[in-house]
Amino acid sequence: MKKHLFDPIPESMPQELVTDILRSESVRIERIVSFGQASPDGFWYDQSESEWVLLREGSAQIRGNDRLRELGPGDYLNIPAGTRHRVEKTAENARTVWLAVFYK
Amino acid sequence: MKKHLFDPIPESMPQELVTDILRSESVRIERIVSFGQASPDGFWYDQSESEWVLLREGSAQIRGNDRLRELGPGDYLNIPAGTRHRVEKTAENARTVWLAVFYK
């Protein structure tokens, strides 16, 4: 069945909104919507899955491998399993829409 | 390294442009750009991999499971392995940009 990436997204939420798009044994696709949220101070993601992430709308700063990357619409990034990273910032007063593909 | 989904895309090409974005054992992500191309008459895709496809720009008609689906920007579709399908049409005089995730 055909579905739409932006349907439905509220304008604002106190937490990030994570929606499953696809789940299989080898891959998981999620839509993640941030409303200005960032990773808590001192928190680092260190995932056992690899993650490919596409920023679709909004903006974000991701820190990893000693680099800070600014992402805007259309930018994508591959984060291999075990790469410590954190979201320093997402757009304030706007939605940041991510497409994330987790794989092994 | 950060990269951009739309970079670079020519304005027109005689064939579809397929660009590898990611390859791993379990998943393959491609950007596919169509410039009005469709599947040849009588041709059906019948893939051993499953495919999740997101239309990012342009428009298309996909036929499968006895249904014709119109896709516009933001629409996505999951095509399980072994599902016969074909692209009836993509936008003429415009680019149609797909993100395709192939998985097992």
C-alpha cells in the first residue's frame, strides 16, 4: 500500500516522534521527527546496528568521529555500528524530519 | 562523510541514472533518477530482493498486484520480493528522483 512520508506529522511535540515504516529481519526503516530536541548532555549513541540517515526537512548538527556535521534537507550520512555520535541540535520552532535505515 | 541526495543530477539523460548510495551484506540503497523513462512494453520486474521505494521528486505510475498506483513526492511503497511490477510512466520533461532500499 502506498503511504506518504509526511502523513501525519503534528506541528509540535514535547518528544521526538518515531514511526516505524518498515521492519524486516535485516533492515528497519523509521521516520523520526524532531521538534528542536537534541541528545541530552553527555549522552552518546553507540549502536550495535549501522544507521543510514537522510535529513528530509529542517536542520541538525550531528557530532561523531571528532567532527560536527551540519545537515540540511537532502543531506545524508552513514553511521557504522559502534560509531559514537550525538545530535547536538535540531532546528528550533520547526520540524526536522529524518528517514533512518538501520541495518546489520 | 555527509553527502547530498540531489548532488549531482543532470537535467536530462537518455537512460535512467542509478547511483549507489550504500552497499552492505543485507541492504543496498540506490538513488534512481528517471527522465520520463518507463518499463518496456511487456516487461515486468520480478526481483529476488524486496524493495522499499520513496519518490522524492517528480511523479510515477507503478503497476503491481493488479493495481495502478500514482506516486508523487513523499509517497513510498514496499514491494516484497517476487511481486511482479512495472513502471508504467514517469514524469515527462522533469526528473523523477527515487530512493530505493533493497533488502533480503
